[in-house]
Amino acid sequence: MQAVITGLLTGMAFGVVLYKVGASRFSRVIGMLTLRDTKVMKFAFTAIATASTVYGLASIAGVAESWNLVPRVMPFLGSAHLLGGVIFGVAMGATGFCPGTCVAKAGGMAGDKRFATVFAIAGLVLGVLAYSLVKTPLTDAGVIATNQKPITLNGLLGLPYGVVAMVWGALFFGISVLVNRFTPEKVFTPSKERRSLVDSVRGEWSWLASGVVGGLVIVLATMQNGYIGFSGAVLALVGSVAHLVGAPMELVPKINDDILWRAMLIVGVFPGGLLAKLTSIKSEAATHPTHQPTFSAKASAKALAGGFGLSLGAMIGGGCTTGAFIAAWPTLSVGSLAMGGTFFVASMATSNFLLLTRRLDFAKAQQVGDEVYD
């Protein structure tokens, strides 16, 4: 029961952060990928910097093991990182979704296309089921490595983890500052002036505050023997449900506290997004919207396909934007560096292609997001 509660609360906390920083806003994600609105990028870099610094300090001080702050390192999967990264990146670049943000968006009831996030979540489940069918063939073909070792950057350099983690943290915080200095960020005007601390909390959070809080949630997850990776959480949830209905999956051979914690992690993101929505100050444009949420079969099909690609790519490549990037890069995992780097190149190429070919109207996306997103 403790694993269920702590996993749920951790998911809620991260769901609040994702919603409040605007990471579940389509225009924010596409803005990051096209460098037209870099708030989410700065948030992610700051979260990496925060977690890396805490892990590094704990390691240097010799308290990492006693405080349970030894980060979990994802294994190196070989060329699967490239294949999975491309699949995941194309889906992310086309939809602006990732596993955690689409659940937070569903909880916050954001977006101008009704049920699109529901279809995206259904796609995530289908992606897990598809992976259960292709994992063995991909392993037999040598795409997914069989000798999976937790290779780290500090290990390759022959340096202590704590020292490299501290430098890594400083590097990413410096990058955040530089990005903030030289790239744009859309400011969404609130419907009322924020004068108190409560008003500041209720409004959209800054990239700096969000990044620090997000990084600390990642660290707290480590202290619980957990790991914030939402694609793995979807797998754990699907596997748990499969066990309950008497059809266990080979991918999740048994249910234990770790599986339950992970399953509740993704479940918790939904009420986290809802809580953020209910306590938010609306944007000025949202008080007199010109766009009303409507159902679109095309948007729903796109969301379903996107969720499928996100899940399948993450399963093959070993993680998602959180599990292979924000939470993973502080661990200095080489596999996560390969996966994260690949899907960002693929997603940026996809979104910029859509922008250049006029299949994406970024200005309209920002206008719509301002009206239907708190």
C-alpha cells in the first residue's frame, strides 16, 4: 500500500509541474522543438541541473548510499536507442505529445480538440502491446542488445561520479541561462494581476522555479527507490491490469512494490494535471475565447497514432522525454544520452519540416493555447 500511495503522490507532483510550466501546451512543446518558444527547454535543462547537483553533492559528501541517493542508471541497448529514438522523435515532433504531458493535459482538460488526449493515451497502451510482439524479433536481430550494461559517461572518463555530476549540473544551468538570454519565450497574460505568493503559485510557473521543483521531485523519487519514467510507468500499469484480469504479460512477469509504484506514477499525473487546472488563474484570452473545444476525427486519429509511436519508440529505445532525458541525463547514462539525443534530433527535424511546409501554423497554435489552457 505504501508503494501505491507514494507512487501516486509523486506522479501528482510531477503532473502539477508539467501542467504549470506549460509542458502539456502544444505550442510550448513545438516552440521548444523549433526554438520559437524555449520555456520548456529551459525547464528541462534546469531540472537536469538540479538533480545532477543534488546527486553530485550527495556522492561527494559520502551520503549517497545512506540517504538512498544513488541514481538508477538505464542500461545501454545498442542500436535500439537509435531506432526507438527516431520513432519516438517523429511522433513527438508531429503531435507535441510525450507520455507524461499528454496525461497531464488530459487531467487538466486542456486543448481545443476534445478527446484527443484520450486517444493519445489509448495509443500509449497499444504501443506497449505492440512492443510485446516485436521485442523478441528485435532482440534476435541484434537491434536490442542482449548484454545490457549500465554504461556511464563518468565511467568512460574514469572519473568519480560526484565530480562529473557537479560539472554536468553547472553546464546545464549555464545553458539554461544562455538560452534564456538569446531565444524568445511567449508570455501569456493572466486574467488578473498576480500580487501575492498564492497568486504566483496559481499562475503559470517560471522555467526556473519549475525546473528546480521538477529536479527535486526526481531526487525524491530516487529516495523512494523509484524512477520517474512515464513510458515505463505505462508498461507497469498495463502489466498490472493484465495480471488483474488473468492475462499476465511476459514483459511484466510479476507484480511487486516497484511495479505498483511505477503504475501509480502515471495514474497520479492525471489528478496532478486536474489539480493544477482547478487552482490556476486563467489567461486573459481564456476569459473571452474565440476558439471552443470541438471533436475532430482527424485530430483523434493523429493523437492515437502519435501515442502509439511514442510508446513503441520509448519501449524500444529505453525511455521517453522524462525517463531518457530529464530524469536520466543526471545519471550520466550513455544509453539515455543516445536515446535522448536521437529523439530530439528526430523531433526537431519533424516539427521544423511541418512548419516550413506550412502544415503547422505556430502563431495560431499559440493563440489557441492561450485561450483553452490555464
